[in-house]
Amino acid sequence: MRIAMWSGPRNLSTAMMYAFGNRGDCAVVDEPFYASYLAMTGLVHPMRQEILDSQPQDPEVVAEALLGPVPAARPYYYQKHMTQHMIEGVPREWMREVSNVFLIRHPARVIASYAAKRENPTLEDIGFRQQAELFKQCQDWGLDPIVIDSHDIRKDPETKLEQLCEGIGMPYSPKMLGWPKGGHANDGVWAQVWYGAVWNSTGFAGPEAALPDVAEPLQPVLEAAMPYYEDMKAQKI
């Protein structure tokens, strides 16, 4: 079984990869289209050259690998994807062959967290529009994608992970509730920039506090992202 987890940045996505990776029966891959995205857009991200050197830059090659042999012949293959990487020219047909899950988070939390790492994020940077587009694509294909909210996972990890596993048809494992400190062997090369907090964790953080304030210059981004979030939230498990 192949699970494609779709989220924007700063959205519990790495912790979820660690949870699945700690099961023992699940291979994981971290943002396999990142190098393709940077090569195709020319965007300058932290560690740009290291990322380009660390992964195939041809998105067709990446897509083929996602449906190819599962690393270590594991029965499950968790694929962590960023929705903003799925730009025009990146194939999507392979998504028909996997279980698609959409991980959402309130835009105010995403924007505040992202802005602390990279200045002035745009709507395109945080992936809400692309996430809604990919979700609709799955529905148009007749698939039954799952939506899960990171807020709910942090509030009650065991219940939400049990529901998620049931929804995608894999057995739940309590090993998903924790992981060793220090990161995962399959972390992307960019982990040293973005994964500091989760590297220091051994499980999901507790329930989230009140929504953070979003700086005035970023209010238009928040306002633009909210309708996409609200539409996805209405579909969550």
C-alpha cells in the first residue's frame, strides 16, 4: 500500500512521516518532488543547490519511482508531499494508484510558522490553493481522499491516527505515537533548516494554543487562504 500525504509547509507533516516511519513495516520518502520544483521554478530556497543535487530533477522520474519497488520491500510506503510542489508540468496520473490523504492546518498557524523561517510567504508558498485543487482532482477521478486536521491529531493523536489507518485500510500501530529523538534516516537534506523542533521531539506535541496573530502585511495571504481551508475542513474525518 502506498500512502500519499498532501500538505503545505509547517503543517505537522514531518511528525506524521516520523509516526509512520516508526511502525517498522512502513518505508517513507520525504518531499520527493522538491528538487523538481526548484529546478522548474528557479526559486531560491535555503540549501537550494544541495536539494537539487540530492534528488532527481525530472518529475517523470520521480513519479515512476513512487510507483516502483517499495524501499526495503516494506508492505507500506508513506510518501510525504508538499502541495505547492505540484506545479504545471509535474505529473499527477500516478496519484490514481495511491491512497491520498490531505493534511490541513489553520492558515494563521501556517503563516506565522513559515514567516519565522522565510520572510514574506505568499499564497503560492503555503500550498492551500494547490491542496484544494489536488483534492478536487482526486474526487473527479472517483477516488475517496481523506482529510485530516493537524489540530485534531495534536489534541488526540491515538484516536485520530486510528481513524486515519482505518480510513486507508491499514492496521493501526501504537508505535506511531512516538519516535526516537534526532530525526529520521530518510529526512531530506533540507531538514537541518526546517526540522529543528521535530528533531528534538519524541512524539506529537500537545494541543495547540490560541491562534497566533498574523502580521498586517500578511493579512491578505491569510484572507486568501481561509476559504480553501474552510472548504477542506468541512471534509475532515
